[in-house]
Amino acid sequence: MRPTSLLRSSAHALTLNEPTRKVIVRGVPFHLSPAQLEADSPNIWTENARQSGFWYPLHVDRDPRLFEVVLNHLSGYDIFPLSERGFKTDQLSVTRNLEKDAEFYQLDRLRARVKEELGRLSAVSAEEEARSSDERPRRSEARRGGSREA
């Protein structure tokens, strides 16, 4: 492997000499490689570059912590299940917010993946709710001293 090459066998090949593009998310700069920008295209960045004919830093007022998840997606990583660490809300809310960001950034593959995850989370939530409602009558029976037989 050449010393200037990182992840040569990956679909997201990146070399140290490869130019990056700056995206500024709520004041936090991120640097994306062309491979990352093209990983889920067309998207907000590729369309802006195509329409204007050149790249300029894009400033967006979105959550930089969620953008780290977006960046991991663009790097080819599995991003689910999302960790609640660093987020101020539960996993379902974070995933819904990620769906909004996927729509904003026009990332169709990410949007599809988020919809799958929301379906999974909804099913898990429904199962937990069913279990919880099944346990409520048993707990109230236990407090009354068991069930009464006639």
C-alpha cells in the first residue's frame, strides 16, 4: 500500500492529497472528501456545485452532533442503532431528527435507512408497551393478594 493511500480497497478511497470540501454546521467546520460527497448523491452539496459550477463552503444551521452521524453514513459506516450519548433526547427522537436532516441534505439512501430504523423502533416500542400493559394487571393483582376465586 502506498503511504499516501488510506482505505484503498474501500469504496470510499481517500488519499492524503485529495482535496476536501468544507461544510460548516452551526459554526463547526467539517471537511468532506469528494468520495463522501458522492456517496449518497445527488444531494444538497453535489447539486449546489453542479448548479454554480464550483464549490463554496456551505453554512447550515443544523445540529453538528447529528451531522457527525450523517458524516459516518457518508463514510460507509453502519450508523444504527444510534447511541443516545451526547444527545439530549431519546433514541426515537434522535432518529426522527436524523430523518429531518436526511431530507434537508437530500440524502435519499440515508432517508430510506432512517425510515427502516423508525419502523424497527416503532415495533420495539409497541412490543414494550404491550408487555407493560400485560404486567399492570398482574401487579395490581399482587397488591390485592392474588386473584379471587368464586
